[in-house]
Amino acid sequence: MSCVESKRGNATEKVIVNDAKQIVNLNLEEGQEYVVDGVVDLKGGNVVLPANVLISFKKGGALVNGTLTGNETRIKSKYDNVLGVKLSGTWCVDKISDMAFSTHYLTDQQIIDNLNTIQSDNIFNLVTINRDYEIIVPSSGKAAIKPSSHSKIEIKSTMRLKGNNYKSYQIIDIRGKQDVSIKGGRIMGDVGNHQYIEGTSSEWGMGINIMQSKDVSISGVYITKCTGDGIYISGGSEPSVGIYDKASRNVTVRNVVCDNNRRQGLSIIHVDGLIVRDCSFVNTGCTESTQPSAGIDIEPNVSDNRNMSVRNVVVDNCTITNNKGMAIATNNTYEMEGRVNYENILFSNCKTDGLLKAQSDDVTFRGCTFKEVYCASQYAPTHIVFEKCTIAGGYGIILYAPSRPNIDSEDRLLAVDFNKCKVSVSEDNTETVALLSCYKSYVPNVEYVSFVECEITIPQTDKSYNLTSYSLKGKLKIENTSINMHGHVFDASDAVLKKNRINCSGVLNMPPNTDNIINQ
């Protein structure tokens, strides 16, 4: 009988249990109820329960010192500390608190293991964790907390990982599940206590790991000091045909803080449908770091038998600050050639103080702030849109779109739109000589860079600044934009200009009949 079916039945007979032998010898029939009266000591034994029974407790009743193997078993109790036993087998418990388990008989990890065991994929599970725990990952690549499908885990405490030497772990692992909610609490990895083994990066220690799961909600959680990422969202590792066959789907991350994790705050690897709202990804890599130490990284993995892509992602009203690496990175790599896809990615109203690296197609940044931006088109066509964004305090805008051997450069063009943006460089910028610079010296794959209704400011310093540092050969388009570069000569030979307001000390090569207003 399944767990769903067993919950429909009612216990037909109550049997009072005050001795462990009764549980073994009564041979109760399906549907009966054990009422535990007093402390029943299993004396280290393993009691296998009949199918579909209910265990309830009188005041002062408890099962202790042994293992209880369930068989679609139900539990009912309004009292704490009624279970001082390890659980195995299958259970049908829709609501459980860690307070039901006795800390006198069970270790922290045994209680967490019991909470994992008592859940079922076949029913709704509400699990509440009230106490602080030091938790243990059993071996490299394994997890401490493993929610079932249809579960809601409410954490009202701190889950602290005991130091280990594993190259990978998951504190909470949502793998191949659906309809899972994690709410509240503090999740702490072992940065500061991790034992790094020579030859391994130990970069795969995740706070919350979501793999090939759907309808997942993470809210109100504080995640810190993981040797890898605060949150990692990906798909299945088995071979796939389509690029979204094994993706995680319909994931929501809300009011979450990922603080001072070692590798990333959030990694988005393989997902179709993700909302990240009102979150903070901060201080990544500040205590210990490994590359890239970004706040948010969107970077699909592709191998010989895996096709991973990302689409329908919204990151809204998030703070991404004080990260050792980039604030936000949207990446693709050489191995992804021809097999990776980005569709409908939106960052809106996000606040950063660092570098944006945008190297993916169909990405829009709306109402965001950046210190500087790096736009690249290295392996795939890239179209990036900035709307009502502010870019200030750094090196401005850097372009990188090199040709590569055996790749048709015409299919790898970089296109960037700036609409109603405010763009400037830092007054103490000593690295670039222009607001729009090119990484290295050869940029053949730029389709266009466009500024429409923007405000562009180049500071008045002793350094000789210009709008660009490299000839884009007429692919720079500026329209209805205010360009303020007092103290500098404006060289218009590289741009297509229309109806702009230009404040400068002089003009070179201004094209005729472009309706520009120039104040020298």
C-alpha cells in the first residue's frame, strides 16, 4: 500500500505499548495504532513495523535507544522528545518538527538524518527545524539535508557544517525533485575550517544545490562561507538531446542573502524559468577565494554528452556588492561552441559596485548600476541591451570581440545598445584613455555600439581623453545624447552622430548635416 493510500485509512484498534517486546511480538494487523505509554527502550535493537500502522504518544511516552524501521508508518504526537531512535524504512508523516527527536539519545546529524528519512515523495511534507545543528556530510559529493518532493522545510535556526576535506558537498541538496520550498534560517559552510587537499580546488561545496528539479522556492535564507557557491542551479548530468531536456524549471529565489562564499554567490548553469528577487550577493571571496569569486555567474556547462542552456531568467532588485571578482558574469566558453543558448535574460533594478562581464546573447540590463562593463563576443553572437542604467566610477565600457581560428567571424558579432543610460569613467582612471575602450588592439567582430538618449561624461583631467580608443569604422552610433567632455577635443571620425548635444574644447572630423549642437 502506498503512503497516499495509507493516509486514507483510520486506525481501527489502539494497542497500548509500554515494553519493546510488544512492538515485535504483537503482530498487529494493518491499520492498527500503537499508543506509546512511558519510555520504551529498544535496547539498541532494530524494530521493523507492520505495514500502515499509526504510532501515537501519551504524555511522557517515548521510543528510545535503537532503530525503528517504518513501513508507510504514520506518527502523531503533540509532545516533544518522543523519538530517541534512528529511523529507516518508509514513512507517511505530513508534519514533523525536529523537536520530536530527543537530543539525549541522538546526535545532531542523526536528527537531521531522521528528518531526511521520514519524508516521502508521495505526500506533502512540512518539516520545521528549530534547534541549531552542527551537520556532517558523510563523504565527498554527498549532502547533509535532502528534501523530498512536495516538501516545505522551515528553518528557524543555524545549520553549521562541520569542517571537512571534501572537494564537493551540498548542505541542502534538491536533486530530481518537484514542489520543494526552503524557508528561513542560516546555512554556514566550512570556510575557515576546511582542510584543502593539494591538487584539488574544493570549489564544489554548495550551500543549496538545485539539480534537475522543478517548482522550487528558496526564501529568507542566509547562506555564508561555503567553499563553492551559496546557491547552485543546474540540470541533470545524464546525456540529453535537447538543450532544455534536463534543465531545472520554475525556480524562485527571494529575500536570500549569499554572503562571503568562496567561489560564487549564485551560479546559474541550466534552467528554464528562474526568478531571483530582493536578494543580496555580497563579499564573495573576501575570507577565502577561488575563481571567479563573482556575485552572480550565468555559465552553462557543455560536454560531449550534455547540452546546458539558460532561458527565461529575471534577476530583480538585487544587491551585488563587494565581491572579489565580478559583480555579474554571463559567460560562454570555447567548449560550448554551437551548443549553448541564452534566451530572455533580464537584470532589473540591480545595484552593484563592480564589474559586469556580459558575454551572452539576448541579455537585458534595465535600471541597474555598474562600476564598469565588459562586453564580449568571443564564441557566439552576442546582443546586449542596457536600458536606463548607470555606469560610473570605473573604466567605462570595454569591448572584446576577437576573431578565432576556424570560426566564421561574421557569425560572432557583438552588438550593444545603450538606451537612456548615464555613462562615465572615474576621474582617477589611469588604465584607459577613453570612455569606450577595446580590450587588446584588434576588434573585427563588432556589429555596432549604439547610444540613444544617453548622458555621456568624460572627466576634465590632465589626461587626454576621447570617446573611443579604437576605430570602430562607423559602427559607433550616437543619437539624441548629451556628451559632456569639457577640456577635451571631440574626435567624431569614428561615429555616426545625430541630434546630439556636445560640450567640448574642440572638434575633429565632424560629419556634416547631423543636427548636432556643439558648445566649445
